[in-house]
Amino acid sequence: AQSVAQPEDQVNVAEGNPLTVKCTYSVSGNPYLFWYVQYPNRGLQFLLKYITGDNLVKGSYGFEAEFNKSQTSFHLKKPSALVSDSALYFCAVRVASGGSYIPTFGRGTSLIVHP
Amino acid sequence: NAGVTQTPKFRVLKTGQSMTLLCAQDMNHEYMYWYRQDPGMGLRLIHYSVGEGTTAKGEVPDGYNVSRLKKQNFLLGLESAAPSQTSVYFCASSYVGSYNEQFFGPGTRLTVL
């Protein structure tokens, strides 16, 4: 079984400050981890993924995420938030092998960046 | 390259009516998925397909049927719509392999009265 938890329904941050959106996961085996962003009235867009290798993954729009195997976490980060980053963010996990190729999504975290 | 497209964008149905949502992708992806998104519930998988002619149930399949007669198309049907099926429906597709990300369509907003 695989699962994802996004413990915060909403994250508020001031423009220019660093932001973190949290994600923890549970899989039986090695994980493949993904972050997606959804702007209002739009579909989800892929931001970045962790497959293997360097624990710090860089993605689109200046976002990055850090894979921490011991804490089973994959938190999304950005050094300096923009108002335009305000959106809904989803974390997703798939087991790397031996299971379904179907990902499991978290419930989403609403990021609000204040001017 | 249009990516993933969904038809229609909006629809209002009366209870008991039927309809079909069409998803099309032009990226030659093997896998296709239908999700529904409801406030506070995140994305829930309805049905998915790992190739032409194959479909499988997801987390919330009741009340829905699907067909994948052509590789590029994935149809979602509601035989007898219920108010509980009021939602935003998203189609997605991906290449084979669990390390590949999904590409999502723009969504269909369905209201069942």
C-alpha cells in the first residue's frame, strides 16, 4: 500500500520570504515522488520529481524539493516566494517496482503568497 | 501538439441523464486516467487504462464506465447521473513506467441537478 500526507491545508507566506510545502509518504519499497501545481480553473502541471540520485531536486519556476528517506519526506521549497506562486500544490508517490504504476496523490496544500 | 484535451469544458445535467466525457491525447502515451476533484478531497482516481482496449477500476469507480477503443482517446460515461457526481473531472496521461510524470487536461466542470 502507498499513501501521501500533506499535513497543511493552507500555507501563508509573504512575498520574498522562503516557502515550504510539506509532504510525507509511505510505500513498501523505494518511492518515486512528484510535485504538481494547479492554478485556479486549470489542470495540474508537473513541477518536479525524485527518481534516484541527488536528494535535492530542482524543478520549474525556481522550485526545488528535498528527498529525505529517513523521515520519508519530500518537502517542496522555494527561496523567495512570488504572489504568482499562489496555487494548489499536490504531492504524489508511486512505488518504484513491484507494485502498481498508479500514483497516489495527497489532498493538496493551498499556498497563499501575500504582497 | 495539443497535449491532453477534454470535451466538454462545462456541462449541467439533470438527475438520471447520461453523458460521455471525452479525453484525447496526442503524445502517444500508453497510460490514461480519469480523476474527480472535490473540495477537501484532493484527486480521486475513477478508472484508468494501461493500453488500448484495457481498463481498470480506481478508487471511486461506482456510477462510471470507461472505454479505450483507440490509444489516443479515453471516454468516461455516466449512465444515470446523480447529484453526488457533481465535480470537476480531470483526464491525465503518461508514458509507460512508474517514474514518468502525468500530463493533465484542463478539466470538465459537471453539475448534476
